[in-house]
Amino acid sequence: MSKSALSDLERLAWLRLARTENVGPVTFEQLVGRYGSASKALAALPELSRRGGRISPLSTPSQDEAQRELEAGARLGARLIASCESDFPRQLAAVDPPPPLIWARGHVSLLHKPCVGIVGARIASAGGQRFARGLAGQLGASGQVVVSGMARGIDSAAHEGSLPTGTIAVLGGGVDDIYPPENAGLYDRLIAEGCVVSESAPGKRAQARDFPRRNRIISGLSAAVVVVEAELRSGSLITARLAAEQGREVFAVPGSPLDPRARGTNDLLRQGAALCESAEDVLRVLQQQRSIRERERPSYAVPPADQGKLDAAVETLRGEVEALLSPTPVSRDELVRATGAPAPAVFAALVELSLAGKAELLPGGMVTRA
Amino acid sequence: MSKSALSDLERLAWLRLARTENVGPVTFEQLVGRYGSASKALAALPELSRRGGRISPLSTPSQDEAQRELEAGARLGARLIASCESDFPRQLAAVDPPPPLIWARGHVSLLHKPCVGIVGARIASAGGQRFARGLAGQLGASGQVVVSGMARGIDSAAHEGSLPTGTIAVLGGGVDDIYPPENAGLYDRLIAEGCVVSESAPGKRAQARDFPRRNRIISGLSAAVVVVEAELRSGSLITARLAAEQGREVFAVPGSPLDPRARGTNDLLRQGAALCESAEDVLRVLQQQRSIRERERPSYAVPPADQGKLDAAVETLRGEVEALLSPTPVSRDELVRATGAPAPAVFAALVELSLAGKAELLPGGMVTRA
């Protein structure tokens, strides 16, 4: 993948591949890596999924459908940015693997500034919202762009506090999906003064399963994530876990044990999150942080002459790999060790199984039985 | 020092030595160690302080005055317990060095049960007091005796919550010094159902300088200390620091950054204190804790025949040791290294200087210029 911009045709192919059934970011990265482009990967898809054991063909948007998504985005004044392009946010590109494509509406330049995520409870206390607003304002005054999820409560307060200095809302639905409805005014200001980002197609309404991907982008854009008020087992704690997995600093705002909204943040502190009482706590740590470590992209490239050999190796391996999978996540490296087979063959077998809906390739190199 | 009970005469000598001007617990331990008994140490005092550079004799209570303190305590039904006696609390005996003597009024047997300290702000929130009361009750129900300082706010709530199961109040004044006045009812219940402890003489009113010694006993009696609400630079944080120095577990209850009473506890968390949201947090750690490590008492004993030799060594060393002291604490071990002299001579020189008011021997082996 070159670091320049994609051609119009290859951009369409990226979009079609990214929107193909059973193609998550891991499979996407491996396919484009193996075949050298999304167009070539698309051409190989039917055969790969069939070999993985899938009977009906995978649903892939047509060229026209992809074109219509591009036009819908263009009408909103939104930009589609591919992870291989030079204006993809650097912090987000360092995630393993990054989302293949994001839509961005508003001040796209904010994506290139240092960012801190602020997330928290939807049903937040007045004090919690006041704290989030103040923290966002202080971080903004210190040159940090504040990233959040435009949800009720803490998220909205974080955006409000940082509108004058720079704020990014990451949505689960499309960049035009205004939810909750009472945030229509905030959304307008986000478009006018900030930036709205989404991995989903314009016009798409958010569904429950979109939120983990949304949360992954909130933490992925950010060098640090601050959790302000969170109950146990809440979405904010998922964002915190994703941030930790991505190597980002996790901060939690302490609260009284008598307040159930402090359970989650106090639990994060117990687990080793840094304590945040003010913007200084965050800025102090960020100053000490090394610059972003560029992710060393694994090379999945296979020369055209060797594709047949790889396919043959997968043929004898696929059943063994499938049998090794279980609902408990296992790392790809462990599967390589267990089979004793070359890594490219094991990875290719996993891609076939994932296209067939038999395996799920998780970010961070883990695999489960689907 | 034998582990049995003192004779009546030696008990009087302990009291007189402990109440002598410029004799703190470090000097006390070294003197009784060197001379083998408080009576012999008392006899050596005038010469030692004169050699240290003191002109007027040290003020030491007479035998009659000490006897009157014993009688005052007896009238209250209080007991005087010396650190060398077998019924001195074991946790407190492990402190370096322990207070030479404590007065105890009420159910003295509580001093031999496992204890947890709960301390905090005098001007506490209603929620903080409710939390302290509940925590004390839960710890009590699990067999822990709760130790606190009978101050307003958190201390009082901690005592109230643990009166039915066992509570110890450590006072800065004598065991009959009821302060604040509104705690008269609580004091009566503490005497009837709990225990009141003090290092001060009965009848003595607390002064500001008595509180660090009081705090040292609160943490010294306890395997763990929980701080519930504390502003920055408050007495509760001193207790927490003493507890950490004594090797006791320090817990802090988190609170909102918007509440100034959480500043101190959140800061303790930042410094590595364990987070306390409930009694389970404390009990879990206590279960994992090893039993009290008996303190290995340093031997300061010098055979009578060698006392003269030691005095002569001190004579050539005292000026050098004094010159090495500054307002910044230095360890006794460092002074031994710096002078290259034998440790007993350096320690004896320090005792002379402290009796003369020129050095201050701090718990934990540190020394400052007085």
C-alpha cells in the first residue's frame, strides 16, 4: 500500500471490499496485502470464500452502489480517507489493524492534531458533566483536540467544552446520523466548528454492533483516553480496554464509593489506570510520552507466481486450523506454532475461514470460532 | 528489657525517664538499652546532658510526681503498659521505636485483637461520615477492631460504627481528655464498650505537638489504615505517611475531583495507596498479609566495665557528629559511615546531643539538628 492517495478506481474497490460481508479490518488488510490491491482481492474473493466452505456468494456492493456511497458523502461535504493514504490520521493508522476507511465531515485538519479522548456515562451527574466540560476546555487550551462519541451525558459535555478549541465526534452510524435527537444543535456546531468521523456509510443509522468499532476509533485517534463517570460493565470501560490494548494511556476520574457512576472509574484505577483530577494530570503524562510509534505493517504480499503454491498449502491446512478454533480467542501466532505450518499459509487459511463465516479475526491478532 | 512486667520501682523509673525533658522514644530506647534499666539511665542523665553541652539540669519528674501520675491513672481505672511488657500491643511494639509507655482505659483486651485504623477529615461530608460508619461496622463484623482519633467528622463516625464490635480511640491528651466537647457522650461509650489509649499523662490537655505522636499510635496499632476524605496537607495524610513508614497498608477512599475533601485521598491513590470502596478491599489485602514481623530490637547494651571507654570515645566524636547535623534529616547509619567511628559511640554521642537539645532523634533512624 503506497502512502499517497488512491486512484478513483482503486478507491471504489477499497470501498466495495470494506463493505463486503464477513470482511473485517483484519481480513481486509490481509487480502490487500496478499494480492497487492483491493481490485485484485475483490477478484479473488468468490474463490476464497468457496474454498473456505461457503456455498452462496458473499454479498459485495456493486460498483454503482459504491459510487452512490461516494456521492452521498460528497453531497454532505464529507471526505473518505483510506488507511493507506497520507492524510489518514497517524495515531489511528498505528492501530492493529486500522479501519480501512473513514468518512470525515467538517474540519478534517483536526484529525492531524494531538488528540485526547474523553468518554463516560450517558446518564451522568451534573458534577460529572461539569467536570468533563472543564477538562475538555483545559485540554483544548493546551492544544489538545478532544475526541468523544456524541452520546448523551459526558460525551456531549466533552464536545461542548472543546468546541472553541477543536473537537472530533466519532459516530456509530454515518457522519449524518444525528443521535440522540436532542443533540441536533450540538451536531450542527460539530460540523461547523469541529469534525465528525465514522467508519459507516453516510445515511446509515447506528446499530448496537457499530459501537465497539466506533469506540475503537475514539481511542485509536487519541494518545490518551479519560473516563469520567462509568458504571461497571459500561461501554466507556470497553473504550478504556481498547485504548489500553492500543497502547494508549488510560485515565480515570475517581468518585465516591457511594456513587454508582464511580464504580467503573474506580475499578479502572484499581486496575492501574492513571488518576485524573485535572488536565494537568493528562498533560504531564503526554509530555513524557514518546512520539507515536509507527506500526510496522506485516507484509502479506505473495508474488503472483506463488499464489497457486499458497492455495495448495492452504488446501491441506484449512481443516486443521478450523479444528483448532474455539469460542475462546487464540492468537494467530499460536495457530502457526500448533500447526507447524508457514505463517502465510495459516493466515491465508484463516482469511478463507473468516470469509466463509467460520472464523472471526479480531484486532490485535486474535482469532475465535465465529 | 525483659518481656514480663516491670517491678513497681522500675515502672516509676520508666515513667520518670519517659517524662524527662528532651527524652523522646529513640533516646529512651537507647538509654535503657545502654544502661540496662531506666533507673540506671536516670542516674546517668545529668552527666550525659552536661557532656552534650547542656548547662542547666534536665527537668525530670520526681519520684513523687511520677507516683501521682500513677495514682491519677489508677483513679480512672486506667492501666499503664510499658513497651517491654508482655501485654503491650504486639503491632505497636513492632514500631521503630515504640512509645515507651501507653495509658489505656476501658477494655484493654481490644489492644490484642487485629486492628484497622480509619481516619479522615474533621469537617467531613455527610456521605463521608456515612461511609466511615458503614466501613467500620463491616470491618468490625469481620473481626477487626477499629482504631481512630476521636476527632470530629470521620473519626467519630468510625468509632460510632464500630462501638458494638470493638473500637479504640487514641487521644493526644490524657485518657481523660474529652475533646471536642460534643464527643462527651461518645467518650463515655468508648470507655464503657471500647478502649481509650494515650501516651500522655492523665489530666493533660492535648496540645498541637501531641497529635503526630497520637497519629503514630493509631497507625502503629493497625495492620492497615484507611483514609476517608482528607484535604491536602491534613493530619490524616500524616497518619497515612506514618503508616507507610511503619510498613502498614495504606488505603484511600476515592472521591470526586470537585470535592476538596477528596484531594488528599486521591493524592494518596496517585502515590500508590490501595483503593478502598468497601470493607472487602481491606479484608482481601489483610488476608494476604503475613503475620506481624517482630521488630528486631537493636542492642544498645554496654557492659558496666566498658561504659568509661565508650564515654571517652564519645568525647572525641561529639563535635564531629554535631557538625554533620543539619535541618535536613540524615540517617544514623550515614553518620556512622561519615565519621568512620563505631556505631555505639556515634549513637551515644547523638543521645548526649539530643539530651542537650542540639539534636532531634526521629523515629525510623533519622536525625536532625534541633
